[in-house]
Amino acid sequence: MHNLPFAAPADVGLCPLRAQRLLDVLQSEIDRQRLPGAVALVARRGKVAVFEHLGRQDPAVGTPMTRDSIFRIYSMTKPIVSVATMMLMEQGRLLLSDPVAKYLPEFAGQQVAVEQGGHVRLETLARPATVQDLLRHTAGLTYEFLGESFVQRQYAADQMGSRERSNAAFCETLAGIPLMFQPASVWEYSRATDVLGRLVEVVSGQTLGAHLAEHVFEPLGMTDTGFTVPPQHLARMAEPFAHDPDGAEPMAVTDFREPGRMEGGGGGLVSTARDYARFLQFMMNKGALDGVRLLGPRTVDYMTADHLGAIPVAAGASAALLPPGHGFGLGFAVRLATGIAPTPGSAGMYYWGGIAGTTFFVDPAQELFALLMIQAPNQREFYRPLFRDMVYAMLVD
């Protein structure tokens, strides 16, 4: 087993009582039936100080949560695919300034849909979207669940969230829909990383799943991470409540008993806390883990710097995903200031999460990373800041 070294919280500058308080609060949420179960992991100075499993893995049958329960990590797939892309850049196989259409010609000649007074007109591009635009979500794309614009309705009508088409077929369909914005004009959270997954396939000559397995998961010892769940491991899948505890419409989660054709670079992976912690320690180590180097240190610095500058965040649902005081790098949100945001953190901290509730953050200034694995889709906006607040409260030196 590829395990990270362990330490008592006090040995790495974390308060044991405050660490226990986090677990007590999570347990109280489980006792109140708002959360089925959780795996919480906190590491500092290269050592895991908290790694606890609480509650139930599957509330329908009462299976207890375990350290190696498997979670749908959804958009926590994006940082991994972004790393794979940057590895190809380091190998000289692509430039971030390359137009997307250089590798995916179906995206050539795209236009932008402009809505005015109930009418839609198509506008030519000021400049084509680049690989960098895909990495930082400025390629003019969107998500169908972020709103009701003409373009978003097209995404929904064409079922862009379907797992039934290949990555190649996905891009063929998506390229036929106009862009929502001019490339590099706004930050809009989007299906850009799904496109990036297909780009990795074209550049590498491998399927995305095979490429990630060979070049990321195997080198990093991420043995339980992939786009499918082997039948013998289905019993380890963490599941949400069948009914939303707050009375809202429950979000349908991916059923991994049914294999899909698409290996979605934007949200298709499953993983465990142990596996994802290894990925985060690799990032904290600036591109290396256990003697294996996948990225150069300066490339990791570059990925986790702000790439938006003066580019604004799109109005609407995207604004809630990138709070004040934050920018976006290449696959990660990046904190720009110690203050401003409604949660604590150091400038230079980077993070992301998945729509079913999983979340992580890495704080290089504090030599800290933390990971919460839950399957509670509708409650994610409560548990993410709660977890962040309580982890930072543990820091006592």
C-alpha cells in the first residue's frame, strides 16, 4: 500500500482538541441525519494528522463508512486532467497558446451567440480559444446547469451531460453549439475540462482513462482512482441519501454499475481519500512524490498562480463559485488575499470540489492540505466552508 506517513496532530502544529471538535461536528451532522457519512483527512508538513471515517457509506443498507470507501469526486477530476495536460506541455507536445482547433479541428470556425431583445445573433470570434483558455475556463464555454441562456438550453437539449457518447463524439456535438462568450473575455465555469480530456487523447494517442492510469495514477500509487468501478469494488461505493434531508429535489448521482462510454475530464472520476491525498501531497511537493517526479516545481507554481488578472467572472451562477478575493489558475481556484473571502486561508492557497460534496484545499504557506469526502450534493455549500473554518482553527503554530 502506498500510504503517506502519519503524525499526531500536536507534532505538526495542530491542536488535538480542535481536531476532535471537527470530528464531533461532523458526527453531530450524521446524528441529525443531514449527512450519511464522511472521511476527513488533514495533513501538515508531509504527514497525515487526521484520517477518520464517520457514519455510513451507504445509508440505504447501513454499511459503515471506511477509510477506503470510494467516492464520486466529479469536478475534483479537473485538477488531475489539468496536471496531465501540463505534463504534455513539459514534454514539448503542446503549447498553452495553441488554438484548441489545432488538435480538435471541429472547434474551428466557432461563433458566439449574442442574445438581445429575445433574439439571438451569431458573432465571429475576436480570437480563437486556446489550451490555456480551456485550463482556466475562459474558452467561452458554459455548463447547462448554470442558467437558462440560449446556449445553455442547447447544451441541455443535446444532453452534454450524457455518459453515452465517447469523448470524441462529445466534442463533435459540443463544437456544433455556439460559444456563450468571446474567448478570454470572462471566467465561466464550464465543460472546458471535458474538452481538455479529449485533447489529451489526441495528443497522447491513448484514451483518457488509459493515459491517466499510466502517467498519473500508477506513478503516484493511486490504485482506486478511475472512470469505472470494478464489479468487486462496487460494495465500497459511498452513496447519498435517497431523499434530500432538507426536503429539496435530490440530485441524481452517477450509477457506476452501468458503464458509460465517456471518460469525462471534467467530472468522471471516482477516488478514495487515500488516493486523492497522495495527489495533493504530490502537488504540495511541487510535482514529485516518493521519488517520482511528474512535473517541474516551477510548472506547479505556474498552475497555482492566478491566470485571470483583469478578466472578470461571468455574472450568474459562476460568481458564486469564485468568491471575492480569488482568481483561477490552471485547474484550481487560487486565493489572492488573506482577507476578503468569507472563509479563512493564506494567499496562494488553491482548492476545488465536486458537485456531490467532496472538497479539498492546499495551503503551501502553512504546509497544509485537507480533504473532505462526502456524498451530500445539496448540502455541499454548507459543508465546504464549515470544513475549511474548522481545519484552519486547528492551526496553533
